[in-house]
Amino acid sequence: MKMPPHARNNNSLPSPGGTHGSFGRPGAAMNFYATLLIALKALRVNLLRSALTMLGIIIGVAAVIIMIAVGSGAQEKVEAQIKSLGSNLLIVFSASASQGGARSAAGATHTISEDDAYAIARELPEYLVGAAPTLRGSGQVVAGNSNWSTTFYGITPDYFEVRAWTLADGRYFDPAEINGAAKVAIIGQTVATSLFGDESPIDQVIRIRNVPLTVIGVLAGKGQNLSGSDQDDVVLMPISTARNRVLGATVLAKSRSVGSISIKARDGVDLKIAEEKVRDLLRQRHRLQPGQEDDFNLRNLTEILQAREDSSRVMAMLLAAVASVSLLVGGIGIMNIMLVSVTERTREIGLRRAVGAKSGDILRQFLIEAITLSLIGGLIGVLLGSLGAELIGALAEWPIKLSPFATALAVSFAAAIGIFFGYYPARQAARLSPIEALRHE
């Protein structure tokens, strides 16, 4: 075959993308390094096309990073809430009651008592760590010239172990203070900051409903619960103090009724079994007949939180899957652009084959171009995704967790997409007949 005049001089052959350079020694296969240089030159010459080709990968990787960061942050937040509430936790509340055919609202009638809590702890020690009754109230707490609206709880010493709540400063209530309705209190971080700022609240006096209480401890911070309430906005006092001194002449003060009982099951005990044991005991103590409805509500709080954690995990996976679709779209974009590139550069491919390049050299060149586009797009996507996740976390005040594993996975997936969607155009280029390619106009 007669070579075209401009193809006889090896040094005058145009390199991919229109630049001039040698393709290698005639009759010899190009090494990988030379192939890489040619691929990079082709991408550099067509910067706009390369940038538009990478756009789909950039958006896809950034979307995956952001979605996984948001989903992981939500999951971590739920896990923190589970830990803050305590593990293996059951809660007993008063249920609605019927009187004269009229049914009261749940909690309107107090059907559980301190004695129920003590009986649960006494009769089910093989299943439970403890049972902590609580009385709840709300009001203004005053310290000097400062005041703060908060919630207060009357508790027993078991409360701290059952709810897995430690102290940041000070000490716990002693038995004499619990039994003697002592005027002492332990306050949460929010109350401490609101009333005393940076000053230590230990041994300071606060007033709730005109009752002076000496602060003996500050609770460790727990943050928000599942409903968004601040768990640190609380004042704890002995249950006898709440009943006899603070609540005064209320219904709860006149009886041994309580608002709720927190119960912690032992490690290794099936919560379902513990729940049934507690239910059977309470029904027996309340003299409920078979078929009669419970006059209390028993909730497996850990199970509820675990279900929410599972839902959060599924949602995170779903968000990542949806974001991954954009990666596939970006891969299809790479394939389309590469196919167009093969058509535009058919003559160039023919010239390379004529001077000795083999099919494998052509295949590697176009694969390297596709993989390079994917990797550069992936790295840019990681940067934009990380910045976007941090921005979302700052604006929405939402916990964000950037995962190195997810980042590496997204970049690897981008490279895999380059190989997968770049192989077909590269194979088409490698299979071109040198003679037919040289005839292409």
C-alpha cells in the first residue's frame, strides 16, 4: 500500500489531539509509558471535552460522599441517643383508666407506685439490674439573680445505674438524704451553664417552687433525646424531697404514685422475657383478671431505638444507592464521548497502526484516557463532596461523618466505571483495520 506523503516522515506525524510528536520506532510496539503520554496529550488538547466528560463522574462521586456522610451522621446520632438513654431499658408508664364508661387519657390516672418499683427489683433480681421510680415536675429554678425554666425529677439511687448517667462533678445522693427528704439537688449541664455560667455550681443554693436546694453534683452531658428534647436541662432531687417538699399538696404527693419506672435488664437476658416477667408481676400486684387490659404501659425502649437505628441504616444505604445512579450516568457519558473520539480519530489510529502500533497499544491508550478521566473526576468529586457535606452539616446543624472507606470506595468505583465503560470504545478503536482507518476522511 502506498503511504500518504505526510505519513512518510515519522517525526511529522500528528500526535493524538493535534500535537506533534513521535509515536515510537516504526515496526515496534509502543511501551506503556509512551502510550500513557499519548493518552494524556489527547486529554490535554481537548480540555473542554475532557471537563464535560468528567462532569458526570464529579457529580456522582460528590453525591455519594455527601449522602453517605449525612446517612452515617444520622446513624451515629441515633447510636449516641441509644447510649445516652441506657442499654437494655424498659419503661413503665401509667395507662388510661375507665370509670363509669368514660376512658381517661393515658397518664391522667396514676396507676403505678414506688412499691411497684421496689417489688420489681426485689422479686426479679435474676432478670433485672434495678428499677428506678421517678416523679416529674416543672417550674422556674432560681439562683441569685438568674432563673431558668426546667424539668425536675424525684429519683432513687438506682436511677443513675439504670439510666447509665454519671457525674461530671460533685457526688451522688446518700441513703440518709433519700430517706430524710434532704434539700439537695444534682443539676444537668444546661441548667448549670444557664444559672452559673463558668462558675462552679457545687454547694450553691437554687430554689424550685420556693424550696431551697443545695447543689451537690453536676451530671455528665447527654445531649438531645430522640424527640429533640435536651436531656441536660434537668434537676434531680431525692424522690422524698420532690414528694414532700416541692410538689406539696398535689395528687402525687399525697400517695406513693409515680410518673414512671425505669427498669434495666441484665446483660445477656432476653428483653422480651424480662418484659413479660415485669408485665406478669404488675398485673398480679394490680389484681387484673385474665382478659382485662393492663392499667399500665410497658415499653421496650431499646427495641424502639434499635428499630430506628435500623431504619437510619437502611435510609443511608438507600441514599448511597440513589447517588450511585449518577455515577452510572457519568460512566455512560464517558462511553459516549469515547465513541465519538474514536470516530474523530480514526485516521490517527490508522497512522499509528501503520507505523507499528499493535491493537493492544490502541486498546491501552483509550482505556488509559477513560480511566484518567474517571480518576480525576473522582478526586474532584471527593473534594467537592467533602466540602458539600461540611457545608450541609454547618447550615442544617446536622451531624456529618466523612468515611475514609466510603471515599476510597467512591474513587475505586469511579475507576471501575472508567474501565467498564471505556473498554467498548477502546476495543472498537483497537479492532479498526489500518487500511480502512487511513482511508477515513
